[in-house]
Amino acid sequence: MITWVIEQLWVKPSEGSLTNVVVTAAWRCNGEQVSGGKTYTGTCYGTASFIAPDPSQFIPYSNLTQAEVLQWVWDSGIDKAATEASVNQQIANAINPPVIVPPLPWTSAN
């Protein structure tokens, strides 16, 4: 299961006649899968910056929703599908590691 969250927003206290204008959002994409009774996870995170909004389309800070800000993140160039694919690949690699570290063949562990 993939979930996206906004963890923090940076705002300009004022921009022209607007107040509390979001300029940057910190986001995280988390994934989780249960396999063989064990839970495996993956994550990607980053920030997205935004240009000054059109005053006619401005949403007051107190009225913002996480869904709205996530859409801004994706619209800013964060590739949603590629990010989710990366998280899913992390989980797949944890379930079936592409590289392992076996004991040395000359140790008594064999």
C-alpha cells in the first residue's frame, strides 16, 4: 500500500496582498507490504517549491487540504508514478534481495 503525506510547509508571511503563501512543501511517499508474515517498507521524500499563486486562485492557508498540496507537488514536477515505482522496488528488493552477503566459505559457519 502506498501513502503520500505532506510533512511540513514553508510560507511567506506576505506576498503582495496575500498572507501565509506556501512556497515549499516537504513530502514523503511511504509503501508497505506484508509478505511471509513480515512487514516490508520503502520510502522516498523530498521537497517541492512553488511559484507565487495567481491571487484569483489563492487558497487561504487555513483552508488548504493535504490533497490540494499533494496535487501542487505533482504539478511542480515530482513524478508520482516514478516515485511510487521506486518505493515498490525498495520493498521488492527487501523481500527478494538482489545482492546477499553469505558467510565466507572458509569459516566454520558452513
